[in-house]
Amino acid sequence: MLHAPGWRGLPWAMLLLLWGVQPQLTHAWCSEEDLSSYQVSDLELSAAVQLALSTFNKQSQDEHAYRLVRTLSSQWEPNEDSGRVLSMRLLLRRTVCRKSEQGIDICPFHDSPEPSNTFTCSFTIHIQHQATQLSILKKRCSKGPPSQ
């Protein structure tokens, strides 16, 4: 008996459709406005962390650069003026690279896990015009990892 080419595939395709196997679509759980504000916040947070690291390395007496291990906390605070205020706590660790070298953000950490190679820093940063103007309002650092 002769059949059209691919006749055996047709029942399987129909069966899959009947079972409800269909491509899944992802749905956003927030509005477009919320999504764009999160993206701006991410941009602002990234710019603020870069400013904090740059300031810390410039003011540090160590010849080696420090870089971010992790963000311990971050919080947006109300601001009467234009712009936003971000308070954040960062854990910084010494790298094997000198401050003058390029690519500090990918430089390996110093092998020694001594507390003297880490700093816990709190920064308060004023951000204006979607991360185009940033200024540090407060900075406080202490040697070692954060106390539990």
C-alpha cells in the first residue's frame, strides 16, 4: 500500500497538539515602567560601586588594588533634592595587581585570607541624572570581614 511521504509523522504531531505540548511563553511579573526603573537602578548601582572602588583604591596607602568580593547590602534612601541617594556596604579584598595596572576588575585576589587583606566599607552616594553625576557623601571602612 502506498502512502504519502511522512505519513507516520502526522499522527505524532496531532497527538502532541492534543496533549497540549506547545512552546511556553514567559510573562513579565511587573509593568514596563517597573522594569525600566529596575534597569536604571542596576545601572546606577553599578556606577556607584565603580565610584566607591575607585575612591577606595585612590585613598588606600597599599600599592595593590582592591576589588569587590560582594555587595553586602544596598538601600535607596529618600532625597529631598533631585536625584537619589544610595547607601551600600561592600566587602573588598586585596588583589595581586598594583593600582597602576589595567584590568583590576578581573585581577585575582591575593592568596592570603588574612583579615588585613579585606575591608568592609559603607558608602553613601548621591546620584543625579541617571548615573551621570555621582558624589560620595559618606565613606567608612574597617579592616576585616563584617562581624556576624
